[in-house]
Amino acid sequence: MNKNMEKVCLVIGAGAGIGGTVAKKFASDGYYAYLARRTDEEGLNRLIKEIEDAGGKASGSLLNVIEESSIEDLVNKIESEIGPIDTVIYNIGAQIGDRALADTSYKAFEMGWRMATFGLFRLAQVLTPKMKERQSGNIIVTSATSAVRGNGGQHSHAAAMGGRRMLCQSLNAEFSKDGIHVAHVIIDGAVDAPDTLGKMLGPELFEQFKEKKGENGMIIPEEVAETYLFIAKQKKSTWTHEIDIRAFSDQAWWNH
Amino acid sequence: MNKNMEKVCLVIGAGAGIGGTVAKKFASDGYYAYLARRTDEEGLNRLIKEIEDAGGKASGSLLNVIEESSIEDLVNKIESEIGPIDTVIYNIGAQIGDRALADTSYKAFEMGWRMATFGLFRLAQVLTPKMKERQSGNIIVTSATSAVRGNGGQHSHAAAMGGRRMLCQSLNAEFSKDGIHVAHVIIDGAVDAPDTLGKMLGPELFEQFKEKKGENGMIIPEEVAETYLFIAKQKKSTWTHEIDIRAFSDQAWWNH
Amino acid sequence: MNKNMEKVCLVIGAGAGIGGTVAKKFASDGYYAYLARRTDEEGLNRLIKEIEDAGGKASGSLLNVIEESSIEDLVNKIESEIGPIDTVIYNIGAQIGDRALADTSYKAFEMGWRMATFGLFRLAQVLTPKMKERQSGNIIVTSATSAVRGNGGQHSHAAAMGGRRMLCQSLNAEFSKDGIHVAHVIIDGAVDAPDTLGKMLGPELFEQFKEKKGENGMIIPEEVAETYLFIAKQKKSTWTHEIDIRAFSDQAWWNH
Amino acid sequence: MNKNMEKVCLVIGAGAGIGGTVAKKFASDGYYAYLARRTDEEGLNRLIKEIEDAGGKASGSLLNVIEESSIEDLVNKIESEIGPIDTVIYNIGAQIGDRALADTSYKAFEMGWRMATFGLFRLAQVLTPKMKERQSGNIIVTSATSAVRGNGGQHSHAAAMGGRRMLCQSLNAEFSKDGIHVAHVIIDGAVDAPDTLGKMLGPELFEQFKEKKGENGMIIPEEVAETYLFIAKQKKSTWTHEIDIRAFSDQAWWNH
């Protein structure tokens, strides 16, 4: 690695919840954080400034993952201009709230797949050859309960996340021997994330929901970030492919 | 039901393996079999004639499931011209053989999804309102090992089938209370099917493979058809959502 | 097979619910049904008489599966005096109702294991050599939701059934190639069974529960029996190892 | 907590592999390590001395988990004489190597259950009331592939570990809300552990096996210990119940 090159952690889906927090965590650990998100340039710049103010290195850009070549161009640009991507966090969800089948449009169903499944496939296509050449790299995927069981109203989400989970397993089967660590993290509960759940519920309902959940009753992005860094630092003799996460006060998805 | 209307079993993917055999089985049980397949009109007509020669009722047409409105139009046409679809067999696979990620084109990955996942979603969109109104109906989906675990070289197949399995679970969660029975059948082994495995391997390799597997060493379409009919006839108090199938001489996917 | 010998279906746990009904079903299909149950000789004799009145052949005896040599002796006695056991139904549950850990005695936990897990192991020890010699036989195990997920209050039941499920998989892995078909049937809902759920709830609560569940809202033993016979008749090219069952009005265990 | 009391990490099954290494790791993090193992007092004392030489606090004793009251008495003694058990590592396996059913004695099958399943149940019985009163504590269970799928020759092991996994889920369902963190760690590969795999294979075969696996090809106890410490330190808003571990060069259990 050229001495001017940085060891990069690329976060795709770097909002104010898990994504941005993971970027901060990896930056505080010495990574160069690259933050990509679909909208809100102001929020993006705020996150970058927070990282820099804390002594870290970061930059970022807006990215629409469903646009042709968007992910591919970004990866190539980072690799040539900033440094090798040691770790990528694929933090693109596809939750659109509970919708009956009749209310789930063809477009919504396809968007779910384009964001959650096809986007990861495209990322793997462009990044795995580079990681394979280096015989090292982490692909960490934020996942959800819907990846392991379909549920009422979750047609689009479950199909997208379930396909993605199997893709993670096929990627792991092909690339672990090449030193590429693929991890699938099942976030099995509500995350205290203003940019996702907060936007879906609106500020008032979000506050009520948080109150109902009680202290420590929602998954904290900072703690998820600890998990991701832990996974990225696992030695290759001892890799985790799948891990679940929820608050102590929640029941696991298999209970009810 | 108008007395001139038939009780229809629609088979989407009615080749010479599972699909066509299931059509025959349901026809022999009194269903009107409608056979839809992508190519080979001659083969289609042969199957229809076999059913009619055996005293059954059947018709069919070529169908490209990935074409816009193709599934939707067919379902509407059958329902208005032939009779209510009591049972639909979604027998569209997406196996393209083992391919490294680098050899799996974007197009192949998308085709897998369009055929295996999106096609079922579209079918459910057009058919569930009709079945719900009748408070009855069976949606039986031929599935594969890749629906439950990704494997090396199975990127496209696993993502498509894994997404489809979760879709089956979300459909079941929404519609079972409305009398719609969704069943996901995991075909966990090689099927003695000249139109799928036979074509993939070529006639010579297919014969060698069959010989190696030995007597009863491959899943027999006739027996799969028995399973499908059994599922279609389960009373609503006692429904199966998932069932696996393999030959006695094969190890289950979880063994090795 | 000696011409005076019968083709036997042995039901271990032949109460008035699934067990007794399966015995009747197999008897009506030509099997000699042998019914074993822990208590209620009168109820046992009534079932046998019902089978005989319907033109079937049956006998039975009381059996305490946790007693040393009880299962082993019975299997040997049937095989030498009546005929080869073609199919055995292991229908011994271990549900003791929801109990907090503090209320689950060591004895209850051990009994759960002795009945649900160790009993099946002992049965397999004595029966598989005979079935292997004949290169044929079915071992069908009635299982429950607790075999696939632990739940609050289910400490004893889940540990026993979860262990049993893994035992079924290891038996299948060793013996399927020898023509022995092991099937694990997940009964994922309430069964309309006066001898089990009925006794647990008491007659009044049981009636209220049935009313709440509505028509077809409980699993019907007759339909489970159809499933067991279907599994026993599957050809060896097309075997099912696991199948789930629930009423249309219930949600699957993975939903909530 | 009395100021003379220590924050204890109790390791049940503290051999020279995962168990002893986890004890060292927790001791280096400030825990008082208590090491319990079945045999080899010399090895036990060596581990304790290593911890003390590194500036940590530790003690230990021989413990036969299948002996009546052994676990219960130890927990009570530690709690009254040393300090509250913050974290317990249940590191008792039940692997006896691949054995055909005919070679798996009743005694071996029962021992598997007594060690792997019943021992954890007894531990939970004595420890959860204390942890519940403190509204905090970690129960970390070393598990194996056999907990998630039975395999040829694994009758005893799979039944014991599969039952234990369901027990972990039922414990988690009852006690997570009380601040007790139950984690089930699936060790899905060979561990570089002289006291377990090494003893099973013998020194010569063990060396050959290690050579075949190559550099980083076996799970390293030190890295497993990092995982356990990470889990013990997770905040209650963000708990992991299940995590898998294997070397990069191994295929996951679901692949083959």
C-alpha cells in the first residue's frame, strides 16, 4: 500500500443511525471513513465534520445505490484516490413498514430488491476481486429479522432481505478462503435511529415509542458499531458469519 | 361456480419433469389442468394430448413469465374462460449451474430474481384477491436447497430462492386466515427431469449421472406430484407450509 | 415374511388423540396396528375394539416408556409374535405446560428427556438393526414447535424436543441409505385431542378453547393420520424428513 | 457488593483449550477467574499460576459436573466466599467422536445429556435467582455444529447439544428481561485445543491434522476468548444471543 494511501472503511447508507455511527467508530480506530448516503448533504457534512473534529479522517458523497454504475464507480474512485477498502458496511435497508400485499406496488417490491439484494451483489462484483488480490477484507451487512422469517405485511422487505442473506452465504462460501470475511448481522429489534425509524414514525410517535420501550429498550447505534468493529478485527482463524442483536427487554424473533 | 366452469390447476413451468407430471396427476384427480411453459409448443401439446388420452381435461399455452403482464393476463383469462384456479403450481426455477461470482452477470442475477421471486409476487397479486373472495385456494411453490442455504457458485440462484422462501412465509402470514394455503416444497436433491437437469447436463452426462445415482437414487416427478396433490387436499385444519424431499440415498442438505 | 406374520404399525403413545387415530388409519390401510400407551387399559381396549369392528386387526398393551427394557422388550415381542414392524409412530410428548425455571423440577426435566429423547434413542437401538436387515421401515416422530425454538416456560419441553429433533437428523443421516425412513413431524399448533390438551386444560377450559379457535381452528387427528400414512407410503426416491402442520387460522411459529 | 468481594468469572470446563484461555482473558480484564475442570489438578494449578504470574486473580477446583449437587455447591460456595458470579462460561462438551448408533451405548447417550444439557439446566437453576436479584449477569455457552444439525455418528452429541440450544433459547426468553444475558456460541470448526481434539486424536494425528489445516486453519482459543469477553461486555440494549465461529479456510456447516 502506497504510504499516502489510507485504510478505508466505506459505509454505504451512512445516515444518523447505525451507518454514521459505525463510520465514527471506525474513524476513531484509525480507518479513513468514507460515508455514502442517498440524501441530506448537510447531514452528511455534519457527520464528516464530527469525525474530523474528533481527530479522524473522513469524506463522503451522496449516492443513489439503485443508479446504474453508482456503487461500482464509487468503489473504483475510492480505491484509486483514497486507498484500499479494508471494510465495507452495506447498511442499505428496504423496510417500508407493514403493507398488505394489495398495497405493495410492483415498484416498491422491485426497489426493495434493487436496494437490499442487487446493490450488495453489485458491490461484491466490483470489490471482491480487489479484496481477493489483497487476500483480505471485510464485507459487513446490516440485516433484519425479515431476513430469517417472512411476516404479515413484509412481502417486499422479507423477499429482499431473505435473498440477501442467502447471497451473503454464497459469497462467504466462495470468498472466505480468499481472506474475505462476509458477516451478516441480524438487527432483531428497534434501533434508536432518527433517520430511519424516526422518519418512518415521525418525531412524536418516535418519542412515544422510545418511552414505551424504556431505558436500554432500543438497540443503540454506538453498541452496534462496537459489534461491527469487533467483527472487522476478528482474526481469520476465528471468523463470525452470522450474529444477532436485540435489546434485553425484547423477545427474540423466534419467541412470542 | 357456473356449472360449465372447471376447477383449474394451473401449472406455471409445465416441462417434462415435475411440472408436466403434476399437471397429469391433478388432471387424473378431476382438475382441469392448464399447462404454461416458456418454450417447446410441441412438447406442450404432447403433454396435453397425454392428459386427454387418459380421459382428463387440459389446455395450455406458451408463457414467458418475465414479460410484463404475462402472468396476470393468463390468470385473468383462465378465471374468466375456464374456471376458478383452485391450485396453482409455481414451478419456475432459476438454477443456472454453479458459477463463480465473476461469471455471474448482472443480467443473470436479475433474471433469477424476475423468474423465481418477482414472478411469484406478481402471481400472488393477481390471484390472491380471487382466492380470498372464494376463501379457498392452494399456492404450491417448487423450491430448492438454495432457498435455505447459499453455496459456492449459487449467488443468483440462492438470492432468488431465498427471497422467494421469505415471500412464501409473508404470503402465508397474510393469507392463511383467508383460506389460502401457501406451501413451499424444498426439492433437496436431483430430479429425474429431462427438461431441466437433462438439458443442463446434456443427454450423455445425464445418463451417466443417473447410473451413478442408482435405482431410486433420483427424485421421481411422479412422486413429487403425489406430494403436491396431497398438499392440495389437506383440510384447512391441518395445513403444511414447508416440506422437504430427497432420495433415500442422498444426504440432507444439512449433512456432509 | 412368514405368511402368518403381519405387517405391523406400532404406535407408541396411542391415546385418544393423534396416536389412536393414526393406529386406526393404518389399520384401515391393511396394517396390523399395535397400540401401546401408559395408562387407561379401558381406553386402550375401546380403541382396539373400534379397529376390529371396522374390520381391522389390532392389539395392544400398557407401556411405560421410561421403564428399563420396556420399549426393547415390546419391539422384540411384536417382531417375534406378530410380525415385522414396518412403521413405528413415536408419539410420546413431554409437554408439561408453561413453567418458570424455578418451578421446573430436576425430575420433570429428566422425565422430559427420558420420554421424548432417550425413549426414541432406545427404540432406534432395538429397531434399526431389524429394519436395516429388511432394508425398509418408517420411523415417524410426532414433534412440536418446541423442537425448533425454545420459549418462555418451555425449559423441559424444548430441551427434550430439541434434542430429539437433532437425534432424528442423525438417525436419518446414518440409516436412510439402508432404506429406513425417519420423519420428524412438527405439530405447530393446538390439536383437538381430549387425552392430552383436554386433560391439561380440563373439560371446561378445553371446550372454551375450542370455541375460541373456531371451526377448523384446531389440528384434527384424522388429518394428521393422513399425513403419517402419506409419509409411510412415500417411495424411497422421494422421502420427506421434515414437515410442519398447523391450522389455517393459526400463525406459524416464526410469525407473531 | 462487599468491597472485599470479587467480580467473578466462573469457567466450567477450564481445560487447556477454550476454557482455560477464556479464564486468562477475563482475569486480564479484571475479573476474578474461577476454574473448574474434571481432571488434571496439575494442569489446573498451572493455569491458575499463569494467571497469577500475569497479575490476575484466580483459583479453582476439580469438578465432576454429573455428580449430584456438584455444580450447585460450587456456585453457592463461590458466591458466598469469593464474590458474585458476573459471568459463567459453560464449556462442557459431549463430543465422543463419530460412532454408529450400534456403538453408542445407553450410558454414553445419557452421559452426553447429563454433561451438556442437564448440567446447564442445574447451573441455571442455582445461578439465575442470584443474577435476577442483581438484575445482571452473563451465561455464555460454548456450543458446536451438532447443536444445529444432526449428522452421521453424532447421535449422542447432537441430541445433547440440540437440547441445550433449545434450553438456551428458553432461558433467554425467561430471563433476558431480568438483565441476564444468555449467549449460545456455535463453534463450527476444529479448535486448536490439546485437551479436547488433541486427546481425541492423539498427539501424532493432531499434528498431522493441524498441518493439513494450514496456518490460521484452526480456531484459536485466544480469539474465542476475545469473542466471549466481547459478549460479556455488550450493553443490555444490544445483546447477542447466538453467534457462529469458524476458520476462514473452513466451509460453514450449511455448505458442502
